[in-house]
Amino acid sequence: MKTLDVRELREQLGEPREGGGAKPVRAKVAVKAIQNDLEGPFLLRWRALYPQLELEREVRFHPVRQWRFDFAAAAAKVAIEIEGGQWTTSRHRTGAGYEEDNRKYNAAAAMGWTVFRLTAGMSRDEDELRQIAEAIRERSKP
């Protein structure tokens, strides 16, 4: 997995590399960059192992709320959430953020979704991915 490089992040945000009074990276932007750093390698690994099982990204599943899954096989109602930040401070680890995540997952369960929550390490584990692939195949049967 690629390590997040702060200089690259600042460059992507249009901030100068050296000097020039670069403004600090906002936490929300930094967390999204870290999340993308986790999701990209996961998707590459998934496509290499299961090219026949296509996943959609940023799937909105709720008719009212703006909630989205990181990845989903919508027809099978199987979703994957890559949970970054468990070793750092992030929105997901605050009381309000954790509660909102639970509301999202509970609503998904009530709507018949199976949600697999993966840490960065789990997203590299072929046994974890195999379990998800089996769930998608099982729920895709007519």
C-alpha cells in the first residue's frame, strides 16, 4: 500500500512545495486522501482476484439520506466499507461520527444489505475478500 506523503497531498491541493507560507492541510481533506489511499489498492486487488465480480464505487443506497457505501454489488445487496483511521483520530472515531456510522449500518441492515467493514489490513487479506466474493455469488443466484 502506498504511504501517504504530505508533500504530495499539499501538491494535489495546490499548495506550494517549499516556503511560501503554505496553509495547513484541512483534516477533512486529509482523511479523504487517506481513504482514497486505502480504497485504490483494495479495488486493484479485488479486480485481480475477482474480475468477474464487478463492484460499483460510492453507491448511494438510502432513498432519503445521502449515505453511500465505498463499494457495492448492488444487485446482491452486498456492500463494502473500508474503515480507515482506526489507528488515528478521524471522524469515524468521534462519538458523533461513530453514532452516525452505526445509524447508516443499521438502516442498511433494515433494507436487506449485508455490509462488510474492512480495516486497511483486512482489505489486503485474501480470506476476507474470498468471504465477500462468496456472499456476492450466493446472493446473486436466481
